[in-house]
Amino acid sequence: VLAVTSIAWTAELPPPDKLPSRLDMPHPLEMLDGRRVNTRQDWEKQRRPELRALFQHYMYGEYPARPQKVQGRVLFEDAQFLNGQGTLREVELTFGPDDWPKIYLLLALPNGRTPAPCFVGLNFGGNHLLTAHEKVRMPTVWMPGHYPGVVQNRATAEGRGRQANVWPLEQILARGYAVATFYCGDIQPDRPHVREGMRATLPERPTETGRETATIMWWAWGIHNAVDYLLTDSRIDGRKLIVVGHSRLGKTALLAGAFDERIAVVIPHQSGCGGAAPSRHHNPKAETVARINATFPHWFCGHFKAFGADVTRLPFDQNGLVALCAPRPVLLTNAEEDQWANPAGQFEVLRAAAPAYELYDVPRPVVADKMPPLNTLSPERLGYFIRPGKHSMGPEDWKVFMDYCDKWLR
Ligand code: GTR
């Protein structure tokens, strides 16, 4: 059963320059025509579908059709991973014709806990960077040149285990969590102007409609394909899936969570502009919509480009994307020196998403009223954490992810 909310959107939406200018983040419960919903039912039946449609049309592009079926083929399984602490498995996921991309999903399962809650998310440079296990498949698709062991944009065995700190499997298994991750480039390579990956499966030129599926949307859709598979695995607790990702892949984690209610907890780590940071902001150190569109033109759809010159015309802000996760827990994690990702702006986004959560019968407050001090988890349903240091994901971040999930999933 594909539980992803499908979007029926037929109304004509105005071009970006015909939208009204709004200086503040639009209220998540206010419809495009100005009416405000104030019941859970109107939110779920009217405003939530509208908001999902607006994010597709103006920012991430169309959510692609769900595959008929996602099929998994186990490539290897080692039941004695890390001296028997866990099981390591790699699974090839097929979800279309033979010439379509495939996902290579690396699964680490704690041997002592079945079914286990499971983190799911994309990695930047291939599964083989996350463990030195020699059975892990060497990716054959395009790779960014600066990743360990990459030669002429292809992965080599030199990379094995070189980024094991980013997804610390041993630490995660020790706390009874499972991990499911795959290389983002399995679905769509992280570069513009190429017809590769899922984009190459489309009949027309992808940049013509303005609302063409952009890379971050393809990635989020890929995560949903992995979720389809995870729900068939009896060693995983399908009610306890946590989506996580760092930076551009954190933007993806938030979008994936906002569009798929099968995901129980959403953790965009240092996701910044286009993720959990506001598009409207005055932080001189933080990334802007104009800048992100210029540097990464493939991440967002054509319509989004128009907002670089005037973000006040956006009919939503990123508080709307967080609101789409309601009432599920969302944790925003940040680092003090990573001002590019706008940590303080992200806290404002979190607060401005709260009205959607308050429609539900859940304990109050749903969000803290002030940003917590450094190294102090604000464990609310809309949670927040900021540590000292830089733009990175590592063991200390995973500790916080798991502390938060212990609270919400046990
Ligand atoms: C930066 C980009 C950010 C963030 C980051 C990353 O260059 O400006 O939005 O996505 O890359 O993914 O590490």
C-alpha cells in the first residue's frame, strides 16, 4: 500500500511575479485565497494538499508518480557484522523498467532487537565510504570528484570505510537502531545540465515546464521507494522510521518527511536554505534564495528561480514545509559556526510551524519559546539542538538524534 499523499491540483496558479508580496513568513493555516483553516479536518482536507501543491509548483517541482512496485534483491548478508552485534545487508531495489536507475540500499540491523526502529536517508558518496566491509558493492555511477578514493568521477576501493564517522554504524546498532542508507546519485547525480539518473527517463526536456521535478524532489521520492521496501522487512519496525540527512540531504529529509506520513520522525541536520531555514531572512551570513539558485540550479524547479530577486512573493516559507509534518516530531539540529545554514532563522521557522501542530490533541507546548543554549536538547515535538563547531555530521550528532528518538519512539 502506497500511503504517500497524492496531490490533486487543478487550479491555475499565478506566475511568481503576480503573487502578492509578503514580508513575513506566511501563516501555515492561511489558504492562498486568504481564508484561514482552524480545524484538523480542514487542515488535512484543504490546506495541507494546497500547501503540498504550492511547494511542488513553485519550489521542488512535481512529485513523480509512485512506482507500481518496488522489488528488492539481496546482494549479500553478513549476520555476524561487528562481531555479531548486527547484520549487514545490501539490497538492490528495482522500481521500473530495466534501464531505469536502481537503488543500492545498505541496511545495518541490530541483532538484539527485532523489529528495530530505523533511520533512513541518503549519503553523499556511496555506501562503501561508510564501512570497510569488503562485500559492500562499489558504485558504478557518477561521483563528485572530491570524495575519498574517487578517480575520474568513479568510486574505487580506496574509499572503503573512509567516511565511517558520518553514519557511525556501530554506535547506532549499540543503541538498538537500524540504518538504511543509499547514495543520492543512485537516483539523480548532484550536478546540473545532464540527462542522467531519473531525469533521463523522462520523455521531454526537463527544464521546460517550470515545475519540472528537480533534484531534491527526485531524491525525496527515492527515499520513499526505500521506505516501500523497508515496510516489507520484518526486522524493521515500520511505525518507527526516522528520516535523516545532512545539508542538501537534510533539505531532502525534510521534504521526504513532509510528503510521506509513513515516516514517524524527521531530522534535517544543518539543512539551511531550501530546507529548514527561512527564505525570507536578514542574516548577512546565511545563504539566500538568489545564491542557492545560482550555485545549484538543479536543486529546485524553474519557477523557484524567479523568487531570487524577490523572496517576499513566495506564497509560503519553510515553516510550511515543517507544518506538513504535523503532528509528527521534527528535530532541527545545527552548529554554531555554520551560520550559512542560519541556525537562528531555523528556530523561527520551527516556531512558525507550531499552529499546524496545535490543531492536534498533543501535549503542549509543541515548541520551546526560546532557542536552547549550546549542547542542550530542546526535546519538544518541534525539537531543536545547536552544538559548537562546524558544518558536519558525526557521532556527537547521532547521539542527539537517538536521544530525541528514544523520547518519541519508545
Ligand atoms: C552548500 C550549500 C548549502 C548546503 C551545503 C551542503 O554549498 O550552499 O545549501 O546544501 O552545500 O550540502 O553541504
